[in-house]
Amino acid sequence: MSLKRIYHRVLAWVEDRTGLPGMIGRTARHLVPPDAKWWYVFGSATLCAFMIQVVTGVALAFAYIPSASEAYSTLHFISDQAPFGHFLRGLHYYGASAMVLMVGLHMAQVFLAGSYKFPRELNWATGVLLLGFTLVMGFTGQLLRGDQNAVWTVVVAAEQAGRAPFIGQWLAHFILGGDTVGGATFTRFFAIHVFIMPGFIFAFVGLHLWLVLRHGISEPPVAGKPVDPKTYRAEYKELIKKKGKPFWPDSAWRDVVFCVAMIAVIAALALIYGGPPLGKPPDPSITTASPRPDWYLMWYFAVLALMPPGTEQYFLVFGPLIVGIILIALPFVFNRGERSPRRRPWAIAVVVMTVVMIATMWVAAVKSPWSPNFNAQPLSASVVGATNGPVFIGAQLFHDKGCLNCHWIANDGGRRGPDLTAVADRLSKNQMILKIANGGVNMPAYAANLTPAEMDALVAFLQSRKSQRP
Amino acid sequence: MKEPNTEPASTGCPSSPAELSRRRFLARLSLAVGGAGALIVTVPLMGFILAPFFGRKQEVWRSVGKIESFKIGETTAVQYEDASPLPWAGVTARSAAWLRRVNADTFIAFSINCTHLGCPVRWLAEANLFMCPCHGGVYYEDGTVAAGPPPLPLPRYPVRVKDGDVQIQTAPIPITK
């Protein structure tokens, strides 16, 4: 019996007993619109990134101990000692980054092409839930690193949840796993990150794909050809019957090429940079900390810093809630009409504004000018321009009293307050005294904090800050 | 294939009214018994997961140092252990407070958690200010808000002096409402 015949007999037997090869074949070769080209790769790329996360996550779990006392040291072991550990952590991190990025691109593409309209409302709604799950995965994953940043991220998350009306304190307790960060915090986030959320993602990816098969991949939009729920299904059926091409391999090859290219980029980044650096140990009693989220939530850090005081509840609780409701409701409210972005300028505007907003917030967060600069060094003699006398003493006070933490002078300081390099150009002596003594919205009042002699020296120093020094 | 539902599945043969009501009864019975089975498993499971909310931990007093180790007028970070840490909590069982000796026998303990979003504030001894590294909150030496987004003054923890030891009472992380 030739090998080929054996193969066919085995296949026939498996088909007879399971029915799977035929089913998989029919599914893979289901007909798709002919012009579904490179724009359609982001969904499968998201799935591909998710699969990378599953396999690298499982591999990491071979060494990771989800305990508050051990997580941090196992992370160090994985990064510094385990063969391929550095690379593996990098894969998991850049895989997560790719997944967030691809979810975003997929969503933007589907939105711009109007593919969420009838009859694919639930394709979109399940996709929105998957976006939420992905962000929860990113957030909880950052916590499982178990370093100092993780501890403060949990606290910041609990404080945000605490602003919710009625259930806030309850939610905050749920996130902390008790009254404080401790032994219970990490095991709970481990269960959420490794079992609950992946379970949800598997289930909803299954549902999402089932819906894609049920309604077919949407045809590229044509301007002037609106969706009418009465006729759409018949039109789509007609199109597929006439021009449809089998998904495998006519369309799938692009997905494969794009996914492999994405994996190559992820692997290259992982090889070069490895996983994200680990911070200090997860000791909540170390007060020198500057918690920052991972890049994909960095823009949100700016939202937290820039929301006006008193509006926290709207930004932290109602804002995300409203965004979620709008996203889910979108296809049910606008389920018909034009699909082409050429006829939907507002759709383009929404995407552009979202991207611009996130990018701006992101840049602001990276600079984070609102954070005091705790590393500001005393000003150098060349900047001060004096080695004794009131100007010299004033310069010392400017550092010691914390002014330099928030104000920039010449080449050092913080960015919270105005740049004072040439403040004497714009403020008189009396104006300065008033400002320093009384403070402002974002400046402490120093009246009780400076002796009259200190105030004089400080103002003498500031009066010497001119753009054209004599 | 399908889950049993309240309508009898079509079998292709005509059903007598008795058969119909028997089917309906069996379907409802299955759902009710199945639901009861699910409850038996999920109720204790939810209780286990939500355990942190049941019963407040007993707060305890923790010694943070001998009274003579604190100088009058100085504010220092002190570390102590949470009320009842789990055995595997490791360093996460620690908490900190900013402790100031006001005079011979008066101490104030400030929370290190900013009331804005909980980041750890730092005491700047020369400037007499607490500053937050996250979003720029600043507090005066008495804990009142000096600048930035914090909505409330820094919370204080109970402190006492007992047998020459300064003791702080453990507390939950203060969550701003």
C-alpha cells in the first residue's frame, strides 16, 4: 500500500468517526468577498497575538510563583537566569503590546468601513467586550510583575474604583483583596489574569468568529450603496454566490503573511530589549516611588493628572462607563445607511480625534510635567552667578524649599510651574513676594514657611533671573 | 445538541396532550434540578472569592521605635507590619507612615497615600511639604492640601506612646470616596 493510499484511508476513517476534517475544510474554504484584501488582516493578527500570549503565558507559568513574597524573585529568575527567559518575557510583553495595537487597528478599520452595521451588530458588540478584556489583561499583567510599580498600580486602581458611587469602597476592597496590598492581592490578580480573563477571551473569540462565519466577512464598502436591512442579506448572498472566493487560501495567505511579519517584529523587539525592566521590590513602605503604567495605558495616566479637581467621579467612573455604553450601542443605533467612509465624514473625524487625543495625552504623560522633579540638583554656581550674598542664599533656598521641584531654571528643575529662568523680566519684586507668600492653585503658599530674611534672599535670587544678565 | 428548553422538541410523530405535559414537566424538572446543582457549587465559591469583604480585620498597635529615637520637630518615614498579614505576603505586608514628633509626648502619623489616587507622598524636610510623585499633589506640614489635585488632607493614623515605644495603629489604605 502506498503512503498516499494509507493517508487517504486514515483520513477517511477520521472523517467517518469524527466528521472533523470535512467540517474544518468547509469552514476554511467558506466563500468571502473577493476584494477583502490587506485591510482585513487586523482581526486575525489580533487572534495571532492572543495565541502568542497564550503560549508564552503558559511557558512563563512554568517558573512563575503567584505569591507576593515570591513573584518578584521569580521574575528576576526568569529575566536574569532562566535560558530564553529574557526573550520569553519580551515576547509576552511585546505580544501584549501587539495585541492592544491590533485590537485598536481592527476596531478602527471595522468602524471606518461601517462593517458593524446590519446584520453584524453583535460582531461589533462582542468585539467591544474583547477590547475590554484585552485592556484588563494588560493591566493585570503589569501587576503580576510583582515589583514596586505593581503595588502602586493596584493602589491607584483601587482608589479609582473607590470613586464609584455606592459600591466604590466595596470595589476598592475587591481590587486590593482586603484592606491593604498584601498576600491576597497577587493570588487574586493571578487567577483573574490567567484563568478568568483568558476564559472570557476564548469564549468571546469563539462567539466572535462564529458570528463572522454566520454573517460572512463584510464586503468592502461602496459609496452610494447603503445598507438596507430588508435587502442586505439577499444582496450579500448574491455577491458571494457570483464572486465569492474561498477564504483558504485565496484570502488567508495575507493573514498568514501579516501575522508572521508581526511575530517577526515581536521576536526582534523581544530579542533586543527583553521584557520590561523590573522596579524595586514590592514593598509598600518604600516611599520613593514614581509609579507609571505600561505604554498602552500611559495616556490614561495623563487623564488622571489633568482631570480638573472635583471632576474625578466623572472622569474615572462615569466617563469609561459612558464610553463603553456608546461603543456597545453604536451598531444598534446606526445599523443602516452608508458604509463608505467617504460618505461618513464624522466617522473619519471620530477616529482622527480619538487618535490625536490619545497621542497628545500619551506625549503629555511621557513628559508628565505635573510631577515634581525629585532629582533636581542644587543650581550650579555658573547658573546662580554668585557664591555668597543674598542671591547665593536665595538660590540655595530655591532648591531646599522645594521650588526647584516644580520650577525650571536654566537647565534643571521641574515643569509643573512656570519656567523661572528669566522671571525678573516679567515680575516685580512686590509681585514676587505676593506670589510666593500666597501661592496659587498649583503652588503652596510659603508665607508661614519662610522667615522675612529668607523671603528677601529668595526674591533677590529671583530678581537676578533676567534674560539679559548684566 | 440543544439545551433542553420548555418547548418539547419536535420528534416527527404526533404527541398526545399527556405526552406534551410530561415533556414540559421533565424539561422544567431538569432546569430546576440543574439550577439547584449549580447553586450548590457557586454559592460557596462566590463566598470564597468575596471573602475579603466579610468581617473587618482587627486593627492592632505596632511599635515603630523607641520614643527617644525621634527628634522633636522631625518627620520621618516609619515602617510597620499590617494587622494580620498572610504568611506568604513577604514585603507586601509592610506599611509606612510619616511620623512627626511634635513635642515631648505628642506624635502625629500621616498616611503616605495621597488622597488623589493613593500614590506615596514624600516629605521634603527643608521645604516642610509633602509632595506626590504621580500627579503633583502637595500638602503642607499639617497635611492640608497646598497644591494640585488632592481633594482631602492627608489622613492621620492613631499614634500612642506605650512603655517607651511609639506605636501606630494599623489601618486600611485610605480610599477617597
